[in-house]
Amino acid sequence: MIQKYQLIQLITKFLNAKENSSQKEEVINWYNQHSTYDQKLLEEKAAVLQKNTKTRLVKSINSPKTNIVKFLNIRNAVAASILLIGISSLIFFLSNTAKDKLATANQLASVQPAQERAIITLENGKKIELDKLKINETIQIDNITISKDEHGKVSYRQSDSKKEIIQLNTLSVPKASIYSLMLTDGTIVTLNAGSKLIYPSSFGDGDRSVFLEGEGYFEVTKSKNNTRFIVKTSKQQVTVLGTKFNIKAYPEETKTQTTLAEGKVSISNLATAETAKILMPNQQATNNNFSPMSIETIDIENAIGWTKGQFCFDGKNTTAVFEEIARWYDVDMDYSNYQRNTTQYKGKIPRNLSLDKLMKLLNFAEIHTKASLTNNQRIKLQLN
Amino acid sequence: MEDANSLYKDILLDVSSGNEKAFALLYDLFAEDLSKHILTKVGDMLTAEDILHDLFLSLWKNRKKLPEIKSLPAYLYSSCRYLILSYYRNKDKLSMSNLDIQNLDILNEDIPLEERMHYRYIIDIVNQEIENLPEKCREIFKLSRVDYLSNKEIAQRLAISESTIEKHINKAIKRLRLASKNLTIIL
């Protein structure tokens, strides 16, 4: 334990920015380990702290510019508020559909972004919840070993090659979830919210085939005997040797989009049976039921931003991003008031925020969003 | 996870031009987590309030420099830590003997708090970039700028020509300048 005098001396050097690297390390280590004894009611205290400090800050900043609408004096303010209440009650009484209540700030703050959650369903119907696996824990089912390493990464290994009973397993990632899994050949697949991957418990010597529903980012390893890796979705089939790519094939959407980050893939449209097309890095292929496949060069960041913790608006895809937001938070969308402007937002918003903070950011970016509570207690976002 | 720096950049730009609404948004986005962090390090509510208040007030006072910041969460964390360490120093100084206090280094409080906090952030970034330099380059740069050796002395010590030493130092400066592009530093 470091002596108090020495510690204060080190801290002083640090505050003067005159410490050397080992002194800095000592200060940082001490700081990281130091904590107050009383950690009870941390959330409640933090909320009070935040509120009180905001009031103080407002006074300290004391700018002459204010946001108060100047023509509202006290008398008018009271009159105006009564009028507002009157109108909304009137609307309530006269409408014959139950009015959605506005969601409160607290309700929105409690809506957390997607957590790491996934379920593997074996052929015999048994379910394994991957988030319930502890760090460094390993479980064995038949001849399969599922283990979670010290970083929380889950991998799938065949434990006994003598007994080659190959099963079809399903990895499901529910709404408001995201998960990464390493398959038996070393391929890493990351599934986005509301997605499913059906894969064999071991790949054998031939082609490696999986079936995807929803969105997945694949980092495929080259196998020893150069076997192909094939991802099938309901509309298409993507064949690769070793490469990184993203497939978006949600059943509720009409199009399937494949975006290539590295390597080379070949895509065939199962509906039109046209000849397979080859995709180069930074290209995106869109398959739309019975229309021919279209390929364009795009900014890859927008397509795989979700694997990096971002919602990426590219100026044209506001609705598509909101569909992602809906799946990520497990909320519903209402576009009835949405007018597609010519100038849509372009930029990145982090995915790790609670819903209230996300909405503040969206509104700041001039993407006007309102949240309400529906009859069955679900949150609905309205885009204006 | 990457920061969504493009949107934070827009907010910072607005704050830098004095937009209080943007500043309030910044507060709403980060105050909750910062509050929790402060409370785990500082037991007393009033002091915690002082720290959170001073943190954001310094941000506001220094708002012209905000658009330079590459990672807003890192900046806030670094500044928060600075204030907590400063508070801790003051608290414990009170319980020290006079003799000990006299022997302590002087904290240079002529420089305003927000400038010291900003400088701390910059120096941490530069140090990190120095560690990212290629091995030889880094070794030579440190001998020059940290140990204050002349190019001739370094050349003798490492048995390399002086012109090679110069090349490495220039390479280091170029990379550091690039990494800290908009921050005000004189190397």
C-alpha cells in the first residue's frame, strides 16, 4: 500500500503533467482501484446529483440569451396551459380509438439497447442459452463442446471425431440482442437482432453450408482443403472461399443485401436462376424477388456499422435504419406522418445508448421522433 | 466499440459557438454515467456536486477548443479524473503535517483549471502516439525529447549516423503532428 505522502506527491506531479511514465502508472493504478466504501443507492444518488448540478450549472453559465418565448408573461402562461389541457381532453373524449399515451422519460430511459443474448437449439429440441454460460465455462453435448473464453467469445468444437453424428443446430438471436459465435471451422459469424442461423454441428470434408434468416456478418476462414463456404437465405445463395462479408435478409423485408468487405464472393439468385454474379470488395448486391440482381459500390461502413456499434445513416436510408432501431430496442415503428425529405440525415449514432438518450440525439440531428405507449404496453416510435 | 464521433462532432461544434441547448444536450448525454463514476470515487454528495459542476463549467469555458477533441467520452473521463485527483490532493493535504506540506511539490494553480485539464488530455494523447511509433523511431525520439540528449550523443550511444538520427526524429514529429492535428501543441 502506498504511503499517503508519496501518493499526494505523485498526484501533484500528475496534476502538473510533470510525472514520468512509471509515476503515471502508479497514480492511474491507485485511481482505478480506489473507491468509496459507501456504494449503496448509487443509482438514486447519481440521479439527484445530476439534477442538482444541472440547476447550478444553469445559474453559473448565466447567458443573456434565453430560450423562453418572450411574449408569454405569467398571466398568458397560465391561460395557455389551461387551453392545452382542455384541447387534449377534448381530443380524448371525441376520438373513438384509444389514444396512445406519450411515453415518459423514465420509461424511455429504462429501454436498454441490445444485449448479448443467443440461444442454440439442438436437433432434439434442447435449448442452450449462450449468455448464461459463464466465462471460461465449457459444456459438452454429445460430441460437441461449447465453450466461452475469458473474453466472452463463444466457440463450437467437435470433441470426438470418432462419433460423427452431424446434427443441424439453430442459433437464434432475439430482438434487442446481438451475438458472435465461432463455428467448428473457425468461421466467426455475428448475428444482428432478430436473426437465425441454421448450421451443422460439424462441417465434414465437403462444402460448408449454413442457412441465414435476418442479418449476419461472416468472417470465413479458408479451410485446409479449400472447401467452399455457402450461406443460403430464402432468396439467394452466397458462395465464398475465405472472406469477410455481410448479408441482410430479414424475412419481413423484400430485399436481400450482400456487402463484401474483403475477399470475393459469388451470389446466385434462387428465384430468377440467373447466372451467379461475382462481388468485389466494397460492392453490394441487392436481390429483390424476381427482379435481376443489382450491384453497386457503396461505403462499406454503412453496411457493417452495426458490427461496430453504430447506426449509420447515409442520407437515403432513414427508414431502413429505423427498422434496425426497432429491432435493436424491440420497439415498434410508425411512419404514417413521415414525409421523405430530399435532405435526409447523414452520420453515425452509437448503439449503446438507452432509448431516451438515443431519441435526444436523433432529435438533435433533426430526425424528429416521438415515443408513445400503445395499448399493450409496447413502445412505439413515430417518425415525423 | 467506436465512438459515434461524427454526431458528437456536430454537437461540439454547436457548443463551441455558444449554443446552450447543445450544451444541455451534452450534459444530458453524459452526466448520468459521470455522476455514477464520481460517486464511486468521492463519498460526499456536496463535493461530488462541485466536481460535476466544475467539470462541465470548465467544458463551457473551454468551448472554443471542443471541436478539436477526437473522443468526447475519453476527454470527459480524463477531465473528471483530473478533478477527482485534485479534490483528493486538497483533502489529504489538510491531514498532513506542516513539514510534509512544505516538502510537497507546488501545484501550479496560476494556470486556470480548464487549461490544465485540457493540457493533461493532450499530453496523454501525445504520449500514446509516441508509444505507437515504430521501435527504433520511438527509442530515438524519447532519448532526444525525454532524456534531452543531443543528436550527436544519441548517434554515439546507438552507433548510428547523426543523419539517420535526424531522419527518425523528423519521422516521429511528422507522425505526432498528424495524430494531434488540430490540438495546439508546439513540439
